[in-house]
Amino acid sequence: MVDETICAPAKKPTVAGVLLFSDNPQAILPKRSAVKILRYQTKADAERDFLAFDPETIEGPLYHLIYDTVDRVKQIIEGIEKMGEKGMERITYPQEALHELVTNAVLHRDYSIASDVQVRIFDNRVEIESPGRLPGHVTLANIKKTQFARNPKIVRLINKFKNPPNKDVGEGINTAFEAMEKLRLKQPQFDETDASLVVTLKHESLASPEQLVLDYLKDHDEITNQIARELTGIKSENTMKNVFYRLRDRGQLEQIPKVKGKKNAWRKL
């Protein structure tokens, strides 16, 4: 009698199984399961002459791939300096934004495309390129308001790991936006190429709260605390008052005399 367990054809592992549970998925899925990190010492376009060192390749199962990539990118960024108000200052990006965008690039990429995720670090920005255009009904216009998992099995299973890199509630993109705003940096920028999605984190500050107030008053006669908080993203009413007081002390604003039934407001001198 033939032992059917010996003669039965071996079951092949799925792509999701290899990516999540193989010690070295890159040996089985070359050129589509790693992350390439490139450091360009320039603010211009990516050119070989500006490479600070040979491109680094991060490998391993997806869980470690994500965390190891974020750690290495953060380490490289912390070695970059720029001229600030007090001399040379180290560049900082919020780790929450880096983590969420790297996680999205790895989990939601198109694994049918033979290309690795790329993280390109410039003097003034970080670009994260994920193979594959936006999936399903997601567009550049609605990317903050909708979600669609290209790889639902991967997303669901990795969320069961201890301290999962993803929360699986569709809030990753919003978290990245909020993290950049907390550091008063410009919001992430999303662009599609013919076969990929590129997210850019620019190390460019938003206008100061004072400048945002003055810009608003170029087209309006007055501004209230509530309107100013909506413009600047400042949550505290008292913190916003301090912005008004600084502009008053510089001779740029004055408080409008209080009128019963109207909110306190400020206007340009």
C-alpha cells in the first residue's frame, strides 16, 4: 500500500506566507521584497554623483523589514545638519510619520512588480517610493479619507503580531499628516508615476503662526481667536492669544474695541 503522505504533491507557500514567515523572503522573492535606502548629499534630483555611500539593502520578513528600515532611515537623517537660527542644527522628522509611510509602502505595494521599495534621503527631504500605483478606488484626492488594502491577507496577519507595525484601522496616512503638523513641517506630498507611488516628506517649515495671521488680514478686516486657531492648527486659546500679543507688541496688530454680542477680534494697524 502506497503512503499517500509521501506521494502527495507538496503544497507551495503563498507569497503572503513567504513574506511574513520566511527567515529570508528575499531568497525566494528577489527584487520585490526588500527595501533599498539611498542617501544623496544634495537638494537637487537623485544622481549617482551625489550618493554619500553605496545603496543599502534591508532584508528580512516584513515585520523586521519595517522596523529595521525605520531605524536605519532615522539614524541616517539624524546625521544631517542644516543652518538654523542658532547655527548648525540636526534635521529631525517625526518618527511616527516615517513609520506609517514606510509601513504603507511595504504592506500595500504591488508584489507582482519586480522592484524593491526605495527610500531616498536628501538634504531637505525624504522620498519613499512603493512599486504599484494607488489600489482600487483610492486616488490622490481622497487618499486621506478612504482606504483599500491591495494585500488584505498580509495586512490582517501582520496585525496579529506582538506590537504590530500597522493598526489596521486605516489611520496610517492621517497619523503621518498629524505628526508632520506637530513639528510645523509641510504635509506629506503624494505623487504617482507610471508604475509607483512616491511620498515626499519635505524638511520645510510651515509659515509661522504670526505670518499666517498677517496673511489672513491681507484679505480680511479682522480675525478672531477661533479663526486664527483653525488657520494655524494651534489648539489652545491662550497660546493663540500670545501670538496676538506678540504681533501687538511689534506694532503690527491692535485689538478691536469690544462690541457686545461679538467675539473679541484683532485687526492690522
